[in-house]
Amino acid sequence: SQQGEEDPQALSIQEGENATMNCSYKTSINNLQWYRQNSGRGLVHLILIRSNEREKHSGRLRVTLDTSKKSSSLLITASRAADTASYFCATDLSGTYKYIFGTGTRLKVLA
Amino acid sequence: DVKVTQSSRYLVKRTGEKVFLECVQDMDHENMFWYRQDPGLGLRLIYFSYDVKMKEKGDIPEGYSVSREKKERFSLILESASTNQTSMYLCASSLLGLAVNEQFFGPGTRLTVL
């Protein structure tokens, strides 16, 4: 089964609204990453948060990590039509080279 | 500008054909990965390599092999393509080390096996 599971599977919002998506995982991690994928393209790295961090910001992105609940959230503020994409969380499988990806949240931002 | 390139964006092959998917990165990364992406299943790791001529099986290696003769190039081989290998294939690279660095992805190859 997947290490990371995103929630919701799909999200549709109006431009200017905030979008929040969540990721839950099963085992202990060293870090958690969020990626964006535009339709039919490769993934682009957005942000990395380490297990000893609780919150991280990058531009309009805010990521939180709660290791006690084994969950993370990605908040996109003041969304734009260009934010329409699928968003994936990825966790490391501790002590390995492996990244474990979730199934993604499909975000649609309506102009 | 850092780049991971894949040899084809779209590929159509027939059942039983031998298929080569090529991936090249220009960032001098030690780690390279092949994933397949299917709707509802996310990205699944097929193989990865942490050095030239070194390879490790991922979660779904059956029906695939890989080759890494040069640091910048990582090839995925479908020895005898089957229809259940129709998928999007994504190559990625990252700096040396355990899974603590960001991965850089290629644009993907959408493979259809008829």
C-alpha cells in the first residue's frame, strides 16, 4: 500500500481562494516533499520539510508537518489558474534511496 | 538550467517488442530513478541506480531491466512489451545520498503497447 495518501483526491476552487491538501503516511520519515505535476508532464519539486521542522514557507506555499499524526498539509494561498495541477507528497523510506509517492490531489482553479 | 531529458514523449509499440526508454541528466547526479505512473496508483518505483553500473530493484521490477553504463544516462528496457505495460514512464535524478534530496524529473514518456 502507498506510504503517502493525499486528501482530497480532487479539489475545485475559485481563483483567489486558498487551497489546502493533506498527506498522511505510515512509517517514520526523515523528510517529506511536495511536488506539482502539470497535465501530462513531469513532476516539479515545490518544497521539502525535514522531520524536525513543523512549518515551512515558500512564496504562496505553506507546508506543515505533524510527525505525531504522521501527516502534512500543503496550503496554497491566493490561488491562480496557473496553480491547476496535481500535487503529490513524497516521503523517504528511512535508511534507503527510495522516495514513496502518494496518489496525488488534482487541483482545479477556476478563473 | 538543470535538465533531465527523455528520448521520446510518446511511443507506440507492439506486444512482444523490445523497448528502450532513455533518460539523460546534465546535473552530474549520482542517483537516477525510473517510475511508472498510472491513474489512481500514483508513482511506483521500477528501478533505481546510485552509481554507474549499480542498480537496485524498486517495487515493480518484473518485466523490466535497466542499464547504467555512464553516469548521465539511465536506460529502462522492456524485454518483451505487454499491454499491461502501457503507462506513463518518468525518469528522475537526485544528488548522492539516501532519499533526502529533491528529485528532478524528466517530461515523461507515454508508452502505448498494442
